[in-house]
Amino acid sequence: MNKCALTKAEWADFLSGDLEEERRKTMAEHIDKCPDCRAEAGQVERLLKETAAVKAEIRQAVASVNWEALPATIADRAFAASRKPERALPAARPWGWFAALRMKPALAGLAAGLVVGAAAMYFALKAPGPRPGQDTGYYASGEFLDRAELTMARRNTLDYLEKSQYVLLDVFESAGEGGGTPAPFRSEQARDLLSKKKYLNAQLERFQMAKAKAICDQIEMLFLELAQISDVLPAAELGRIRGFVEERQLLLKINLVKKELQSEI
Amino acid sequence: MKKLTVLIGLFVVLSLGSGLYAQTTPDESLFREAKLLVYDKSWAAALIKLDDLREKFPDSPYAGQALFYKGECLSGLGGRERDALRAYKDYIRLADAKPSLVEESEGSIIDLAFGLYESGDVPAIGDIERRLGHDNKVIRYYAAYKLSLVSDKKAAAKAVPILSRIIETEKDPELLDRARIALLRISPESLKSVEDRKPAPGSPRMLKIRIWDKGSKEPVFSLNIPWALADLALGALDEDDRAELRKKGYDLNKIVNELAKSKESILRIVGDDGSVIEIWIE
């Protein structure tokens, strides 16, 4: 036993360079003179080297773990284990698994390191915030919902303009050929577009999409006319509507607003 | 022969005359002029023509429709919402009211009532609530959507049964998205229970996004929404965030679609500035 009053902790601090300069000098001088303390310091040094080796192994093992998949793997194994028939523990050696570790100190160190490392990594990965795995309710901020509605308004306006174009072109085609799609079909389409326009109104106003609102309003007026047609549209009436649309360059305006909306989506 | 020529001439003149009359009677031309003014949003001028039509030709087939367009003008003028409301209600009561214009009038009544309610006329909300039970589903749905936007959450909650029904029974994606967002706004729990009742086989159920600023413990952005709204949600993410991600070579839409396809459950992106984005798909 070392008769000097220096503890192992002090030697550990000395060897790892954690001491103040003055204290370190005193201890270095003492080692030179005292064989007991030299032997003690040598022992502590060997111990620290071994620990460092174990640490490196732990770091290597921790790095090889897929931490993202770990909770799922643990859960799977836990469920699998719960499905397996229970195995009777050997009555004579209930601590048998622990004894096996006792037989291999390095393995025990590695296992302990893994547990500590896993806990540390879990908390490190857990930052900066909690994982909402069990958080199964829906929620979204009002601001986000407004933005979602703006996105929807742009998409739906674009869709409305495209469909309107088809209906108007269909009307003009039949005016040119003196026949074409039966009027009730157009009327149905026009009513469908009118019902969609109701929802757009509120959004276009709310998000101050003035240009899109103006063009959609003009189309709405035309569709109100078309929606009331119960019989095949007379050629003269079709010609009148076509003349009106051409005069106001409605199809050109639709294309321009569509381009703008497409660039925003 | 002369007699015959005169008779034919007279017949042609009469035919042309009656034809012309059939094409443009004074009430019809007045009505057309008014509609052109409505089209151009010249509300005051259109209103004069429409009043003129109803006064001079009270029995005209266009007199009824003129009421509808009068509602449009009064509504467009601003400050005369109650008069507009009355005009639309008068039109709806007409025996020869056209279904398409009735539907439009009902929609306008809902819009006007919403505006009046939000500006302090509390009883006006009754016009929206009564339409939750309308026979026409287009009107019923629109009333529910509009009610979901009122600031009084208790009143808005009355729209929940109709909005839930839309999600359960309708197929139109546009209508479904609107109903989902409306429910998310007023009652996320109701949306959850509706979505849980009709799971889409093979597709994820929920999208979760969290964004943390460097060093912050609480996320600066949190979102849990049904998978059906994922596309819309990604489109609605802050443009700065999206631009930042694009700069780093990430296409968020592509990433989420890949995650969904590969059945991976989580993606974590750490920015150069230390901010963290995590996306879960469940």
C-alpha cells in the first residue's frame, strides 16, 4: 500500500493533464523521488489506456447503429419476443447472463458503453425538439391554412380558366359548323363552372388577385347566359356571343392570366 | 298579278317586321344593354336601365331576370348590401325564376350575409345557417364552407356535419380539399375522425413537418395534416424556405413523394445555418 497521501483520482488527473501547473510540477517532482507513487501512477496510466481503447470500440459500435430505425427495430423485436413462448429461466443461475459478462470485462464495458452511448445519442438526436411519433392529432396554424388556401386559389383559378376556355371554344366551334355539342351539355358544364366560381370569389377577393378576379367575373357572366340555354343555341345567338368574346379579346386575356398564375405556382 | 305582287310584298315586309320585332323588342334591347353594362361592371348605369325596364315593361319576360341583375348591381356598388339581399330574395320567390340564376342568387345571399355578419350585423348569419339545410347540395355545401370562415368559432362549428359529409361522400378533389381545409380550421378532431373512418388503402395517412431554428428547443413551424393535403401543404410552405432548400439541391415535393413510395418514415435535413427540417410520413 502507498504510504503517500496521493489518491488514484489525483494520479488520473495528473496523467490526463487536468491539474493546475503548480500542482502538476509538485507531483512530477514527487514521482521522481517516490517509487511507490511511480508504481501507482503506472497502474493508473495503464488503466486509462485500456479505457480509451474501450471508448474507441464504443464509438465504433455506436456509429454502426441506424438510430432512425432503432425505435422501430426495438418495437418489432419487443413484439416478436412477446409472441414467442416464454422460456423458463434457469432457476439455479438467475444471474447467468450477468455472470457471462463478468467472465468478459471488455464485453461488459462495451455493453455498458453502448447503453450509455445509446442514451447520449438518443438525447443528442432528440434535440432540437421532440419527435411527434405519438402525436396523432391534426393541426396547422391559421397562417399556414391561409397560405394553403392561396395555393389552392391559384390552382383552382387556373383550372377554372382552362375549363372555361374549352367551353367557350366548344361554343364557337359549334357556331362555325352550325351544330356541334348539344346545348344541354354546355349548359351542364357552365353550371358546374358557376358553382366552382362561388368558392373562387371569396378567395380571389381575400388574396387580392384582382386581375384573375376581373377575368373570372367576365367569364361568369357569359356562363350565366349559357347556363340558361335550354334548347339548341340559334346560330345568330352563338354568333353574337362569339362576336362579344372576340371584341373583348377574352380568350387572349384568359391566356395572359393563366401564364401569370402558372409562374406563381 | 299586280294584286299578287302587292300581297307578296306586304307579306315580306310583315315577316321582316315581325322578325325584327322578335329579335329586338324594346324591353329585350333594354335588357341586353343593361347586361352589357353589368358585364363591364358599370353598376350605376346598369341599375338605371334595369329599373327603367321594370318600370316601363312590368310584364316583360325579362322583368324577373332584371331583379337578379339588380341584385348584382347593388352588390357591386358597395354600401347597399341589404338592398342587394332583398333583390336576390325577391328573385328567388318568382314563379318563373331560372334554376341557374336561383343557384347564383342563393350563393350571393350567403356572401352578402357573411359580409354583413363580419361587419357586426349578427342576425345576418341566420341567412347562412338556414341554407345548411337547403335541398340543393351546391347551396348547402357553399353555406357550410362560408360558415367555416366566420370568426365566431361556435357559429363556425355548425358547418362541421356538412363538411364531414362532403369528405365522406364527394369525389371532386377541389371540393374535398376545401372541405378538409375548412375542417382543419374549425375542428381538426372532426377531420381526424372522418379521415380515420375512410382510410385510403396503400397510401400514407399523415404528413408531419417540423422546422427548428438553430438552437431552438421548440419548432418554429409545426404541421400535422392528412396525407390527402400533402401536395397542397408543400405548395403552401414559405417560399423562402422552399427557395433555400432548392438552393441546397432539395426538391421538397420530390422528396416527400419518394419517401411515400419507399415507405421510409422520416427525413431530416440540416441546413448550413443550423436550422433543421424533419418530415414524417405515417
